[in-house]
Amino acid sequence: MRDVLLALILLPCIPVSLKYPFVGAMAYAWVSLMNPHRMTWGFAYDMPWAQMLAIATMAGLLLREPHLIGDSLKRYWLPLLYLAWMTITTLFALEPQDAQVRYTEVLKTHVMCFVTLVLLSDKKRVLALAALVTLSVAFFGVKGGFFTILTGGNYLVWGPLHSAIYDNNALAAGLVVTLPMVYWLYALAPNIWLKLAGLASFGFIVASIFGSSSRGAFLALVIMSGVFFLKAKHKLMVLVLGAFGVAFGLMMMPEKYWERIQTIQTFQEDGSAMGRINTWTTAWRIANDRVMGAGFEYYGVEVFRRYAPNPEGIHSAHSIYFQALGEHGWIGFLLYAGILLTFWLRSRTLIRSFPPAQRAGSEALLARMLQVALIGFMVGGAFVNIGNWDFFFYLFVLSAAMIRLREAEVAKAVEARPSFTRGRMPGAMTHASRGPSV
């Protein structure tokens, strides 16, 4: 039954995407992030849904809406440059077969993120994509939160199969990133029932983060909460939610959970933490020895025997930073750091662009929540391999599209004003309007 239902949803999207490519981009994002076909057991499980949707969407884009390709290249050039460098590092990868498989996955991510950016031509599309990608990931947080409450936090919560957030630690870090976006949806809700659903979802996601038993996600949640409070529209509600979260953790989570969290202070005595340090040192040594790094998925016996302090402690990088460093060398690391910095600066510019009268609106709040989500990603990602996660790059795309729309609005407003007042308009992209911002 699930297979038939999924087919009834996705099959019509393929021909529709030829005429309305944004429909295909949305369907692709849903399949990519939520993996609904992995929740079936029949013919739909192995159907190449993403590939079919991608082909139809790109064909529709070239036929119907190619006019923003040039502008989108200017806004997505850094991830594309990073992709070009990853192409080179894959050619010289130490584990060529595994690297090629992973490279193909990353290539699909960036191609479709770029295609999606081209199609984000108005506010409605931006808001629709933001809602879709948020709900696609939040689904697993709500599901995991139910599970955590029902089991008293005695079992780990895992993410969707064959995804970047399948591991319990990766899922928890991903859910931390999702929380500010869920809050944005809550603030956007038009009636009390949807607002209650948003609040409940927020609570379940926090419960799911606890249920992952991830120390990195716990640290990211604490740090991000401070920034979240500063950027939130309903600060009292955030304080109440925070109090409920603390109360839930203290009452529901078993003692072994808090014992694990306390090991953050004594990481030298913890085997898992020392294993991470071992893999980080390995990545550092690889980058210093190889200009192009070791390529994707270098985590094997021979590489660790050559570079690791403890050759028997073979693990993945467990960090978006050391992931980029070990896989793609110092050049790859600098490119990735540039993407993070660009996202931050773009978000700051976007927040400043809204005059006081517009700062309570959905777009201004979305801009602030994108910045909070980035904080969660940068802190939580320091301990897990989610550097190439689709959701992060969709958030990057949203910020790029919003900047494009704001620039167009400002340019239109300037043109509409009398000539003697042009250049003095308060608002988005004028230097005089810039105020303090985090």
C-alpha cells in the first residue's frame, strides 16, 4: 500500500516537472531529505525516483525558466568551485572505488541545489522550499521524540536509512539545525491549531535530540540556544520551551544519559572522544602530506596504518572540518570554510536589509533563523560527518535566493523614487542603514 501511495504522489510529478520545473525541484528535495521510498517494502523501494525527477526538472528548467542561470552561478560559485576541487581529489583518491561512489552522491546534491536556486524566482517559492525541507527533516525528530518518550530514553534514536543523518549522532546534530526552522514555521502558522502543532513538534524534536545520547548535539543545543534567544521573535516562549526541555531531560532521561554527558569534561578518559582525536590527527597529517588530501571515504586500514597515531582506531572524521581537511586537503578545507563564512556574511547582510517596519515579517524571521541554524550546524557539525548534507546546502540556497529578491526589491524601490532622493533610501543595501548585528 505504501508503494502505491508513493507512486501516486511521485509519478505525476515527473511529467509535470517538464512544464513546471519548480514542482520537480520540490519533489526532488523531499525524496532527497526524507527518503520516503525507504519507508516502503515493495517496488517503490529501489525505484530511481531522484534520478527521474532530476532529469525532468533540469529539462523543464532549460525549456521554461533558464533566465536566472547566470545570476545563480554568481551566487553559488563557491560550492561549485568546491565541487570542482572535489572532482580533482577524487581522481587521486586513496580509496578510488569508494570515493567515486561518494563523489557521485555529492555531485547530485550540488547540481540539484544549483537547479533549485535558479528556480527560486519569487517569495512564495522561497517560503515553500523552506517549509518543505524543514518538515522533511523534522519528521524524523517528531518520530524519534515519540520513541524517546515511550521508551524512557533507554534506546538510541536513528535517522533515515541511506542518508547523511542515519547515525544517531548525525541525526541529533541535524535536528539541532532544524529547530530554528521549526520555530520559524511556528511563527508563520495562521491559526492556533497549527501553532500548537508547531510547539508540539518543537518539543518532540528536543526529546529526540536527548534520545540520541549525542554529547556533541547536546553541546550544540546549549550554544545555539543562546543565539536562538537573541534572534527569536517570542522570547518568553523560548524561555518556557527551554525550561520544559530542561525539565524533560531531568525527569525522563535515565541516569546513564547524564553520566555520558558529564564525560564531556573528562574526554581524556573516554574511548569515543579519544577515537575522534585520533581521526582528527590523521586528517591533519594527511593534509600536510598530500595537497589534494586522501579523497572521499579514505577511512581504511592502509591509510590509518600510514597516518594515524593509533592505526587500529579506524573511524570516519567525525567532524565537518576535519572531513573537508582529510578528504580534500588544505585547499578543500579553505573552500569549505569559505562557504560557511559566505553563508554567515550573507545572513548578516540579509538581516540588516529589513527596515524596522518589516522585521516582524516571515522573511525577516526566516533570515534570522537561517543564521541560528548555521550556528547549530557549525557547532554540532564539529563532531559528526555531515559536511555534505543536502539540508545545509538547501539552507545556503535559501539565503542566496533571499538576497537576490531583496536586491531586486531595493532596486525597484530606488527606481520608483524621485531622482533627487535616489541613493538616500533607508533600507536593505545602503551603507547608512546598517546597524549592529550578530
